[in-house]
Amino acid sequence: MTEAPPTTRPAPPARRSPEGEPLLSVAGLSVRFLMPGGRDVAAVEDVSFDLAAGECLALVGESGCGKSVLASALLGLLPANAMVRGGARLAPEGPDLLTADQATLSRTVRGRRLGLIPQSPSAHLTPVRTVRSQLEETVREITDVPRSKLRAAGERAAERAAFPLDHLDRHPHQLSGGLAQRAATALALVGDAPLLIADEPTTGLDRDLVDRTVDELRRHVDDGRGLLVITHDLAAAERIADRVAVMYAGRIVELARADAFFGSPGPRHPYAAGLLDALPERAFTPIPGMPPELDALPAGCAFAPRCPAATDACGALPALAGGVACHHPREAARA
Amino acid sequence: MLELERITAGYDRRAPVVRELSLAVADGEAVGLLGPSGCGKSTLARVAALLHRPYAGTVRLAGRPAGGFRFRAPREQRTAVGLVFQQPRLAADPRMTLRQLIAAPAHATGRGDELAGRVDEWAATVGLTTELLTRHPHQVSDGQLQRACVARALLLRPALLICDEMTAMLDASTTAALVAVVEEYRAASGAALLAVGHDRVLLRRWCDRVVDFPAVQSNRSETAPTSSPSTSSTTEAKTS
Ligand code: SF4
């Protein structure tokens, strides 16, 4: 692996992919939308990252920064007017998520190699059926467990997601937000996929439940899975991630180890620093202004109109180099 | 400014989500009401804003008992309270531009012309450009729409502001920006605040004191709040 996990966590077993081989390799991914009236919206621009087994990468940013479009691209869920460039290869020998057709995605990828933990579990679960019947159906669809063993396999999946077995015969509306989230996670874990993508898994949960949900997701990482978490919740990202990628106006502006980013020496990109300073447990000061519209991005650095460190040099687009895309990154050694 | 006395409320008389709850917010005071989602604290906020009639208990605004609830609430009591909800999309008429949305309370009280200038002032205060004011809700982000909803809530200069999970859908920077707008308004006007939410860190940073919503009975599941024998509130000091 190119990036060692923080020393506070045990080294990942990396049992699912050979040493040094990422589970997912995203390279130069761009997504544009052609809108009626000729508007051209650049939602994701030139995004690259790797994700290894036993690693959690958190993709953070404000709403509208492109992170959910990125997630949709990886899941093959983009609308028809989207134009996609770049690659997102499942390693070691998997298909490219961006070019594979829907049949391939649903037959060999979804649930089997890639599990999705959705944003609103209640919308993902079928309201009229019990959790047990949904789990068993998913088991039947994506594994070759014989009929007689379905029940046991469904219960195993529930256990893996810490879903209480005595709640399996309930319907989704009879579950609290936390249990609905676990039910959705159990569904994602049925196929034992080595790679999980969680899209805003903690939205609407209160803090205690956020912590618990995040800790449960982390367990699957420590079991050797790769996890991409897309979230606007920085506290959740700090709790779960080995690395963070900060997105702004469609681009990754900083990619760093989570301990360095949230702790010392801290973020290096002025936007990332502003985002952390906005937290109520930190300075609670907002970043002035609002993110730019994605169909009217300024030339050069998109953060320049809001950036306290901007100079004339920022009229040229800064490349992502050494983990930060900025002409004047903050000093690595901060007092 | 606001006194809630032994309020029992909900949507089913046999299983009220708020039971005999009392809470007071003094003039100029900021009180945070903390509780998990779905615990009934939003119902209490709606009672305080005279939008929901309780089964039992008394609501007093500025010392005077509520003259009615919902459409029966007297205008001067209704307009003394500004309200911001969690989901700006549910609280915004999709046919209106953001400018019309912010101005709606002025028109509803027949003061549209008088307050036209104030609409622009508030829009600027919450960080909305003139161009954004011409757009409809579906053409702006949740954060931009919530900025408009805050401007709308402050337009009539309420003596009490009730924010029900105002920032739950927002990112950290927009949250900090809107809390700053509310606090500037309160510093200038002396208005009181009831901020309802589930984020303890945020409420402790924002409010003078934070009250835990008394846990309610629940038959839902083990992760629902555990019931507490007492309905008395615990308070904590502000952290900063
Ligand atoms: S490139 Fe310039 S404007 Fe952009 S973040 Fe860095 S200093 Fe600020």
C-alpha cells in the first residue's frame, strides 16, 4: 500500500487484494451535465484516488461540491444527460464502474463486489416487507445459498450489522433510525463485498447514534473491507477515516491522512481550514460567501473569491500536488 | 418571553409525545432544547409557536396567555414569533421567488410596501445576492433556501425566534453563518431564542443554557430513547 494507516489502528489484513493493490482506483474522473438552454455544469472535475482493503477514505465537502455526483457515478446511477470521463476500476481484475453496462453492474458488481450503504435507509428498504424477508431475498439474489439455508444466512448478515435478531420480523417503519440504518447495512453486507460505499450514512441521526453507526462501519473496515464514506459531517469523518479527501467545486483540493488533518499539523488548504474552523467545537466562524455555481466556475482557483490567502497567482488553476491543490498552502508546521 | 406550563401535546390523545412539560425562556435568553430526532421536541416547538394546540397546559407569550392556536392565534402574538424549520423545502412555496418568500410575512400583514426595503437588507445580511433573489426554490441549494427562510423569519422583527433543527440539513460553514445572523439580530433587538436540536455541541455553543428534552415513552425499539421517570429538565451551562 502506498499509504500506511495511522499507527493507532492495527494494520489491515488486506486479505482480499494482493499487497499494494488498491480495491478501487479512480483516475481523472469528471462528470458534466448538459442542461437545457446550453448550461454546462461541471459537477466533478479530474478526481483521482485509490482505496485499499482495510482502509476508510472519507470524502467531505459542502452540499453541492460534487461528492454525491461522484458517488452516483461510482454506483452507475447518473442520469442520462451526464457525460463521464476517466476511470474507476475495481481491482484486481474488475470491470470499470464507469463503462460497465447496467447488466454487468447488477449481475456481477452491486452487492457482490460493491455494497452500497444508502443515505436514507428507510427509502432503501421496502416498506411492506419485513427486514427478514428483504434480507433473505437479497441472499437468494446474489449468493448461491440453498433455499433451506436462507434463514440462517439472513440472520448471519443481520448479526454482522449488529441488527438484533428479535427485530427481524418487523417492518421498516417499526424501526428507529439507528436500526433502519443497520438493516440497510446488513443488506449491503449480504454478498460479503470487499468494497463498501456509504453515502451520507449519518444524516439525520443524533450525535450518539452517529458515533455508534460510525463505529459499526469502522468494524467492517477493520475486518479488511475498503470503505468510501461520503459525508458532510466532519466529526463523523474524523471518527471513522484513515484518510480524508476534501472536495470543493467539483475538485479534490486536499487529500490527507485523517490524523494529520484533524489533529496536528492540521489542514493545509485554506478551504479545508475554513471548514474545520466553522465547527461549533472549534472557532464556529463561517467561511465568508458561498460556493460558486458549478456552471459558472471562475478561471483559476474556484475558492479565490472566498480565500483570505488569495494572490494574483491564484488566477491559474492550482494542481493537486503533495496532497493539496493550492498556490499558498498553509505551513505544515503550525504552532 | 415564553412560558410553557405543563404542556401535554401530540397527535394521539392516548399517546401524547409531550407530557406535562414546562419550560420558560426569559426575555433576551437563548435556550437550547436537546433531544433525539422524533422525540416530540418539534411538537413542543410548534406549540410554542402557536401552530399546534396542546391537549393540556398553558402557553404564555410576553406574559399573556395564548389567545388561540393555528388560524385562531391573534395576529400580534403570531407575528411576535419567528420560526425556522429543519427542511427549508417543506417550508417554502415552490412557486415563489426567494424575494417573494422573504417578503411573504410582510404581505400577509398588509405591510408589503412599507417593508420592501427591509427585504433587501435581510437578504444581504443572510448572504443572498440580488440574482439569487430572483430564483425559485428548486434553483437554489438547501443552504441558500434556508438563508431565505431565516430572512423571512426575521423580517417582522420577532421578539421570540424558534429554530427547529434549523441547521440539521446544512454543512458546517452555512450553520456557523446562519447562527451568526441570528445572534447578531438578537444582540441588536434583545429577542429571545428557543433552539431545538439534536446536536449537543452546537446547542451548547449557541445557547445560554441547554435543556434535555425529557425522554418519552416509546414502544419502537431498543435504540429509541430510554424512558425517564421524571419530566423535570436538566440544564447545563454554556460552554463558551
Ligand atoms: S490557490 Fe490561492 S485562492 Fe486558491 S486556496 Fe490557495 S491561496 Fe486560496
